[in-house]
Amino acid sequence: MRSFQMRRVTMRADFLGLPIDLLTHEETVNRAIDAMLTRKTTHHVAMNVAKLVKAQTDPELKRDVAQSHIVGVDGMGIVWGARALGIKVPERVAGVDLMESLLAICAAHDFRPYFLGARHHVLEKALINALHRWPGLRFAGYRDGYFSREEEPLIVERIRKSRADCLFIAMPTPRKERFLAQYRDALEVPFIMGVGGAVDVLAGYVKRAPRGMQSSGLEWLYRSCQEPRRMWWRYASTNAKYAAMLGKEIAKRAFVGDRPQHQ
């Protein structure tokens, strides 16, 4: 029998023009459970530095993020930046950790997840590892991320008919955001979240940084060392743009705060 205690209070803040929800990991998990119990659609977006920077020049992505139900803080760069602006972010809610917590809950309480995205062999390996790690886990279905726009309606219909309790989408930004903007309601899945590279981690093809590097905000450096040709310039460029944006906002607030107040 499923029995859960729910905490529904959510505080949302504006950070550099995009919303973030001030939730802990536990509170986010509870929101997901609530959605699966009530079958009320809840769309979770994991906000990291790369997505925030990209959204500044992509109006559609910015709109898609703003229209999601939960914008989780996934990245120490966002945590520190928001706190520097006086936003009380309780903690980082990493997408990998959230997905793993939800898979454990699915196994324990007979919720059925659906996976969409990633390369076929990576996805199959991830699902095999998940079954070994969480005995009793039952999948509603899965499909790799290599399909055309013409195939999308059929895939959406298959997911809808599966009656999945949650959907993990392992597709790149902004593709997954575009997909959900068009089909979120048609999917009829209670809890939906993008998981990015979390499937690669679950499959064992990508290793997570040690806990110390995660908490110190150096997970990007660890990933860069794993895949230097693909990741190094991407992280360096994105982090530089983010630092400039944040520095500009801090300077702006300092200037406004120093100006004399007129009655």
C-alpha cells in the first residue's frame, strides 16, 4: 500500500531572467510522488549553467522553461550565483540523483517509468543496470532518441497508451524542450523530467565526479577531462558567458543600492 507525506509549498524566484524553484531534493521527490499518485501532469526542468546561458539567446527555450511546473537547481554554479544575488537556494538538486531516487521509489511502490532518448545500446545497458540495482522495477516502455519528426505522433501515442507513471527524457537541449512544448499534454504522463546525460551515467559509460568535486562545483572539470575534445571548449565558453552575466547583475545591483534615495 502506498503511503506518503506530501509537502506542496513551493517558492519560485527569478534568477537572471529565468525562474528557479527553491526546493530540496526531498521536496522535489515528494512533488514527483504527488504527481504520480494524482496523475496530474508535472513537468520538471533541471536548470544548469549551460541551459541558462543558452536561454538568453533562445526565446523559445526561455519560454519553455518558464512554462514548466518545477525548475530544479541542477548545478553548483547556479546555487552559488543565486545565493550571491540573495536568493536562498537550499541545495543543489542534481538530475542524476533525482532520477535515481525516483527509480528506487518506482521499484518499491510499483510505479512504472518510461525512458525516451539516448543511443539504443546505451539505453538498453542503463535499463539492465537499473533492474539489477532496483529489483522489482517494471518499465512502462522505452525508446531511443533516434527518430524523425514524422515519427513523433506515433511515439507519443505509444507512451500515452503505456500509462506510464513517469517519463525520463534523455535528449539534448533544446530538442527535449521543443518536444515537450508540443506534446506534454498529449503524453498524459504524471511526472516528466529531462535527464540529459544521466542515462549515460546509469549505463556506466560516463563516471560521475567524486563527491568532493561535485560539492565544490568542479564536476564540469571532471567531465572535461573525461571527454576533452567534446566538452572542454563547451564548458569554458559557457562558464565565461555565465560569469559575465552574473558579474553584470551583481554590479548593477551594487550600483542601484549605492544610489541616493529620493523622496
